[in-house]
Amino acid sequence: MTHKNLKLLNPSQREAVTCKDVPLLIVAGAGSGKTRVLTHRIAYLVESGVKPYNILALTFTNKAAGEMRSRVVSLVPGISYTSFWLGTFHGICLRILKAESKLLGSFKNFIIYDGTDQIALIKECVKNLNLDEKKYKAGIVCEKISRAKDDCIDPEEYLDMADNFYQQIVAKIYKKYQERLREIGALDFGDLITYAISLFKKHPDVLEKYRNKFQHVLVDEYQDTNHAQYIFLKLLTAGKKNITVVGDPDQSIFGWRGANISNIMNFEKDFPNVKTIKLEENYRSTQAILSSANNIIKNNRERKEKALWTKNTQGDMPIYCNNEDDIEEAESVAGQIEEFLSQGGTHKDIAVFYRIHSLSRVIEDALRRRNIPYVIVGGVRFYDRKEVKDILAYLRVISNPNDVISLKRIINLPARGIGDVSLKKIEDYLDSRDISLFDALSELNNINISIKTKEKISAFVSFIRKHQCFDGSLAKMLKKLIKDLDYFNYLKRQDLPGTEERIENVKELISAIAEYEENSEFPSLAEFLEQVALISDIDNWDNKSNAVTLMTLHSAKGLEFPVCFIIGMEEDILPHKKLSTGESDIEEERRLCYVGMTRAQERLYCSSAKRRRIYGRWQDMETSRFVGEMGVELLAHCEISG
DNA sequence: GGGCCCTCGTCCTTA
DNA sequence: ACGAGGGCCC
């Protein structure tokens, strides 16, 4: 019941939940019950008569969406699990694009290209335009194109804005890249948002439909939205009073990915008659932890002033430990974890955060030596593992033979005698014709390659066609594919380190597709591939498993743990090196540190090393400026001996 | 065309 | 330290 639910909220939270008919900005400090407010607000809306299907809620990760969904369902008895639109920006935009796909011309089955695919395709474009690959590095160009998309800049606009030769060339690559994506029928992450925007702009009737549908739009983590997402929201809500955004400028940590902190800073100017509510009571951390976190963040200039406080107990002072080297640091962390466990603590209560993935290795070694179970979030994502990507590439080609990037990945894997030379000949032939690579593989008459090779290519084409025709469950199809490829023996023949693990990963992929099939109403290979592309590192993390969690500070956003470690508190690591040039970047690094500290409920350990192995070489490190900013009087130092 | 060896850049964070 | 990619030989 509404009344009962509202009683569990503090006055500001209650106001944020019940406030009506104004654009609403909720500035929610770390641990102030942001998710609680959002879920209660959705529940409150439904209970006051809003139909669930008239609600759109946007989150940052699938995990956050899933948690929010189940919390709303438990708050509103009888609400259907799927009746309201709740998901990530990318997921929701894909859903809209699929619903309106008849307006999108060539797109039928969507393929979503991830970072690796993007770089491979850009590399192809650079080659195709006869540009110097050393000068126009695919990774860097990809970065530029992705940022342009985040800012809603298309290739023509990019060219107009280019003020040097390099940028003009990037504009040319960008244009080519978009053409190629379209031919393939693929979208990259940025396209999901920008295509939804141009769909709305080109078809006002469609926009109107969604504007009417979404009577209430709620956005989580608003501080991390980019310009394109802002435009998307503006289109859906302009002139209406139905938008609620929740965020904390102090936790804006995705500037490098195109997030625009001014979205939240300027929200009050952007939307007329905004109501702003600050949530400043922290329910998560002890006073000692909160004080040192506040001490750090107050050094930032670009922020919305707020005073985070707590009724929680004072608690233990955060501990800072400076170690001789990274190995000693890892030993010290593992030792303190062991100590905590021996006092009756549980593994899942502990997290270790770091600025960069590479710091996890020494910690892993130390934990393994002590037989302390741990899980790593991210690093090499499951779906980024070579063996998993290989099999996924097969599935993608089976689903859409126009996917050249995947096709080229697998055409000679396992080796079947179709090498670079033949492929080059076919591609040259393609240049003058308007057909896809896969089509060309099916009709080789006019291409000058040996009969033997042609036979091998035909065999490959029939192999793909055969699996396209498979009827039966997806899991069965995948099992047959792996068997027909003799993929496990291929892995064994390769004899690379970790063969057993690779085989396990492929088996895991079979489980994943089987699980998808069980949970989906109308399972299809194309939809499975879409879902896989939008899975994030954190989505796969099981917070109930009995293990210590290791993750980056970025992944830690939105989570909480009784005991937290932040390692590698050194200049050039936190704050990270390339970012130490400009003051505003330092501010983002400081926010990152703040995010890490405010994850801790009871105990916070920070540490650094005087020496660290980087690129296999020892390097002297200097303690991070952030340690000093925490306030010495708020910090317990621990001196380590052997 | 396949496989071996050497060189080079990289290890910043991600939907 | 280590994997990706180029050069070279079979």
C-alpha cells in the first residue's frame, strides 16, 4: 500500500517520490537511497493511476535495470514484470528501432558491433581509402568517431567542423565507415542512440506516438548521460513536465566516453520550472568514511554544493598503507582480508578496487596463495574471449552473411586453405561490384583463383548454408556447429595456455544460449546476438557468490560493500597519467576516487606502492595527491613490516 | 597457404 | 610481459 511504502522514506525522499507535474531533478549523494527513491516513485505513479506501460525508466547497466525491475515488482503487488519499459539507453533505443524497423530501410536483423568490430571495420575503411594505416590508427579514429556520435555529429557536420587536415580525413573515414555499417546491416553503440534520434526527427508521427506513450520518463545516473542521450530525452519530453532525472555530479566518471556533466549541471536551465530535491542523508557509510570522502571531493570546483551527512556511527578511521612494492601491497591487502575472514567476515562483503585492470594480477596471486576465493568483474569480458568470439562470429555469419568482419574472422578458422591471397583477389573483384563478400564467395566464376581453392570456398559456403537451415533449438544448433567444426580439437591442436579453460568457455556459451532460449518468448539467433552485444561486465557479476570481488573503480559505481580496498593510490595511476594535464580531468579522477571511497560501509583501506612493475620494468611511484586530501587527522596509517 | 620467430606497441576507464 | 602482426621459410 502506498501509505505504508511512503512511511519508509525520509522527508526529502518522500517529496522526491510524490512530487508531481514538474520536471524533477534529484541530486542524490552517494548512499542516499537513490534507487529506493526511483523504485518508490515508479510504484507511487502506478498506484496513483498511471498505467505501467506509460512509464519509461532508463538506467546505466542491465544489472541496475534488473534490480530496479524486481524492486518495483515487489512494491506493487500484481504489476506485470514486463509491463513497463525499463532498461539501458542502448537497450531501449534498440527496442524502439526494432519496433519501427520498417522505416529504417535496409535494417532487418540488427547486428551490434562492439569496440573490436568497430576497429576492424575502420581499419578496412582506412585501407579501402588508400590511407596510411600508421598515420590514421584505427583505434584513435574509432575514438574520434565514437565521440562524434556521442555529440550527435554526423560525417557531414564533422567535415564542416574540421579545422585541420587530419580531421578532414577522419571525416572521410567516418563517412565511409557509416556506409559500410549500413551495407552490413550493423549498428555500433553510438548508432543505437543517434538512429533513434534521427528516426524521431524524420518521422514526427512516430515521435508523437512515443511522446504519448511515455507519460513519465525517469533517468538514473543522469550525470553520466552524453549529448545524444540528452537530445533523445529532450525529444521525448520537450514541452512536457514528465521527466525525472536522478544523479550526482560528484559521481560523474564517464567524461572520456562522451558523458557530459553539463547535462546535470544545466538541467535547471534546460527545463522550465524545475523542482530540485537534494538527498543528503547517507545511509551507507560510517561517519569516518564519509568525512574523508567529503574531504577529497571538496577540492573539486565543478560541482553542485551539497552536504552529505549520516546518522551512522563514527566507525573506524580509514586506513592508508604505503608499501615498498606492488607485491608487498598485494600481500598486505590479502593479509588484511584473511584477518577479516578469520574474525567471521564473509567473502562477499569484501571488494578490492583499482584504477586499471592490470593491477588485479598481483592481488589475484596473493589471494590464490592464501586460497581465498575471488571473482573479477571485467578485464577480458567473457564475450570478448578469443574462443567465445570465434564461435559468436560463426553465429553472426549464420545469422547475417553480410557481416564481413565476422566472416573474415572465421573464413579460415580452423585453417581450411582459404588464405589472405585468395581473399584479397575476391575483395578486389568486389570493389567494382555491388555485392557482399559472402555473395561473391558463392559465385567465383570470374575470379582468378585455383580450382582447389574454389572447392574449399564452396565447401565453406555450404557449411554456413547448412547451419542456416538447421531447425531445432538454438542450443542444439550451436552444439552441432561446434561438433562439425571439430572446434575443441582445434583448440587442443593450437596447444595454447589454458586450453581446458577455453573449452569450458565454449561450453559456457552453449549454456548461455540454452538459458536465453528458456527465458525468451520468441527466441531467435539474431535476438540472442543482440543481447550478448549489450551485456556489460557488471551484468554478469553475481553478488551472492562466496568470493572476494575485484573490479575497477568505474565498475564499482552504484555498488556497496562493508569492506573496501582501493589499491594503487599513486600519481599516474590514480590520478591516471594522461589525465594529469588538465584540471577538469583531475577532477574526474578525483570523483573516481570519491566513488570508490563511498562504496565502503564499514571499513576502508587505501594503499600504494613505492615501486611497481609496469610493462615488465620496475618504476618508482609517488603517493597520490588524493591521500593527502583525505586529511591526515582522518586517516590511520599502517606501517608494514616484512 | 601454413607455421614459426621476431618486433613492436601497449597497460585507462566501457555500453 | 605479452599478445598481435609482419617477415621468412617450408
